[in-house]
Amino acid sequence: MSDKFEKKILCIGAGYVGGPTMAVIAQKCPQYKVHIVDINADRINAWNSDELPIYEPGLDEVVKEARGRNLFFSTDVEAGIEEADIIFVSVNTPTKTYGVGAGKASDLQYWEKTARSIVKASKANKIIVEKSTLPVRTAEAMERVLNANDKGLKFEVLSNPEFLAEGTAIKDLHNPDRVLIGSMETEEGRKARQTMVDIYANWVPKERIITSNVWSAELSKLVANAFLAQRISSINAISALCEKTHADVQEVAFAIGTDSRIGSKFLNASVGFGGSCFKKDVLNLVYIAESNGLPEVANYWEAVITMNEYQEDRFVKQMISAMFNTIAGKKIALFGFAFKKDTSDTRESPAIHVARQLADENAQVTVSDPKALKNAKNDLADLKNISYEQDPYESAKGAHAVAIVTEWDLYKTLDYQKIYDSMEKPAMIFDGRNILDHQKLFGIGFNVYRIGKPAMTHFDQI
Ligand code: UDX
Ligand code: UDX
């Protein structure tokens, strides 16, 4: 029955990347069968239910349109491999926690295991597509594992890094700035690359589909994330300077962003960047530079991470110092726990760091978030003095301070007079995302602390 499809595409790994990416390919290409498999049965059950395992605006609609038509989710990895012409691999590649390169290099064990299962279950030649972000030259290693088979099978490995950002994944997939497809520069490699171009050409304008050699594609993904992370660390470094000099970081960002060579995007100073990619990919780049004997290059990029940690620390230190250097027993309400708005993802969220440091100081931390409380509970499971409250008004009741950690739109429109009235005095608000109307909050009576701007307090404060 599946023979009615023009091509059979499999994706191994139904995570934040594999799920939305494949759902959009299925939506845009009803002529292909798209099958997503994962070893995690709970995740697959959720993909097959009304409550998808991840929150992403617009994802429900895309899945509803294609699921059961040409989009299928299962745990049957072997059967999936056997029938597929093209296999995307989107399993996780976390930072290694052990052995050589611990703390920096990518842990490729899932990738290699996946490659070995592909060889085992295959009965015909296939195109294998790296969707996970991987160190440069992984394709070469994978090609060796895959092609060292005694069945006479040939696997062509392509790199097709994913550039979607969480919270805007569907928009990014529907209308990408570019799609990048890297292949070996052989006749078979270029043929396989064309097959991939043809898939994306179903909805992406041809001029936005870039082809390159496989190493350039792999490295471009790491470099794109490193440049983006670097921009945030750069503006965050300037935010610290602004607080000392009474410059306003948003005014500075606007002024420099009007230079078309710099550009205006991604210049929001914040409590720090989070997410599963930036730290992992920058560290990976650092590791690659180190292992290629380029310590100056490695140190240069490592500073992006050091600056991010400094920014997170600075935020907490400012909270403690503003609250008279003692927060033991004080209730502090964290507004937001996701690493950015419009996602339930909390991986590497600055909120984890903030909550843990406050809890270490024996504060009573209450965490509020519209979508990420389930993940927050897992992240902080070992802490005792933490509570969770969906409703921000409830969570702020009796608190000495509110801290905005995620820039959810809903926090912009809360009734802050009501919140102020329910809090202990003096009431503090720490806006880690600069999203609130600070003048108005100050007028209500709050002492307002911002990123990269002088604090607004009703008493003499250092
Ligand atoms: C993943 C990688 O982490 C990232 O490096 C890359 O850029 C894109 O793919 P993400 O989709 O966010 O990102 O990861 P995650 O949500 O953890 O999903 C990976 C899935 O792979 C999990 O559901 C996991 O169960 C599955 N998996 C892992 C397998 O099916 N088989 C395995 O052997 C290992
Ligand atoms: C990132 C890349 O943008 C994407 O192309 C890649 O495929 C995966 O990694 P993601 O991590 O999902 O995407 O979100 P992103 O929008 O890049 O935000 C990352 C972090 O930076 C968030 O914590 C966000 O709040 C923070 N950020 C972003 C800032 O602090 N200031 C900014 O101006 C922009």
C-alpha cells in the first residue's frame, strides 16, 4: 500500500529537530511517505496523540494535516530502515561527559549506533542525511562505518544541517533563509545531493538551496551557531559596561544595528543565552580548533561561553545585592523557565542556573511558566526549596522579588499594580529580558533592575 508513494523518507530521532522538520516535509510533499522512528516509545505515543511531546507554534496543525496521510510515527526502526530510500539521522549528539574531550567534544555514540543499525537492516543502497549537528568530518567516519558492509551495499552520506530556531520552527521551515546540502564531490555524491535538492524544491525557492562539499556544510552549522552566540555575548558584555556608565544598552543596540553591515537582529541583551545548541556547538568548535593545534582560535571562541556564564552570574549577584545581601527565606518568583519564549524546551536555560543559585542561598523560589513547568520540575528535581505555580499572580503573592527570566509575551500585559499590591515591600522586579515598561513599574512603586541600564530605585542603592 505504501508503494503509491514516490519516495520513502525515514527520520531516526523524533526530537525538537526531527519531529517538526519531517512534519513539514510531509505537509509540503504529499507524494512522499515520511516515517519518523524513535527508540523512546513514550515520545512516539505522544507524537501519535493529541498532545504532542513538544510545544511549537503551528506544529499541531501541520501534524494534523499530514499524520496518517503520509506522515507516520513508530518505534519500528528496523522496518523503517528497510523500506526507506533516504534516511535522515536526527539523534542527539550531546557534549561528552566522559573520556577524551569531556565537556567539549560531541558524544557520537548514538550516531554511530544508528549507522550500525542502518547497515544491519538495509537490503538496498540508500542516501543517509546528517541532520544532527556533528563535528566536521563525521560524514567521512560514517561513510566508512556504513560502507564497510559485506552485503555489497553503497551508502551516500550527505550533510543537511537544520537552522530552525525553536519557537519559530514552523515558520523557519516553511520559509527558510537557506537550505544547505553538502555532499562528497563525486558523481554519486552529486547525484544524491540533487535528490535532496528536489525534495526541498517542492516549496523552497531554488536560489535559497545552497550546495557545498560535505565538510563545508558540517562546519557552516557550527559556525552559524557560534556567530549567533557570539553576538549575544558581545551585546551582553556591553550591557555590563552600560550599567557602569549609565549608557542604555537598547539605545546602543539600536544605534549600531542601523549600520547595515552589523544588522539589527539578535542584539537583545539578556540574562544569557540558553538552548540545546549554542553552548554545545561553540564548545564543539573549540574542541575541533584545539585538536587541530589552534589554541588561539579555541580560546577566542571559548570566551563566548565564559561571557555567557558571567552574564548569568551577574544577574543573580545583582538580585542578591539589591535584596540587601540576604535572600534566605525570602520568596522570589521566577517568571519564565523556558530558554526562550514560545517553547516548552528548558535545555541549558539560564533559568536553571538562576533558580539553582537562588536556592543555594536558601531563598524560597517559585517557578512560573506557561509551557515549561513539566521540564522545569525535571531540571530541579533534586532541590527542596522550589515550588511551581502556573499562575503568575499566585506565584508573586507574598514575594520579595519577581524576576523575568523568559520573554513570554504574556508577562508584558500582566496587571503589575495587582502584583505589587500582593508582594512584600520593598518590592523588587528584575527584568532579565528588558521587556517590561520600567517607567510604569517604577511609578507603581517597584524598585526596577534592568539589563544594561541603570537601576530605578526608591532608595539610595549601590
Ligand atoms: C538533535 C541533536 O541534539 C542536535 O545536535 C541536532 O542539531 C539536531 O538533533 P533535538 O532534536 O533537539 O536535536 O534532540 P532531541 O530532542 O534529544 O531528539 C533526539 C531523539 O533521538 C530523541 O527522541 C531520542 O530518543 C532519539 N534517539 C536517540 C533515537 O531514536 N535513537 C538513538 O540511538 C538515540
Ligand atoms: C539556535 C539558532 O538560532 C538556530 O539557527 C539553530 O538551528 C539552533 O540554535 P535556538 O537555540 O532554538 O536556535 O533559539 P535562538 O532564537 O537562537 O535563541 C537562543 C538563545 O539566545 C535563547 O536563550 C534566546 O533567548 C537568546 N537570545 C537570542 C538572546 O539572549 N538575545 C537575542 O538577541 C537573541
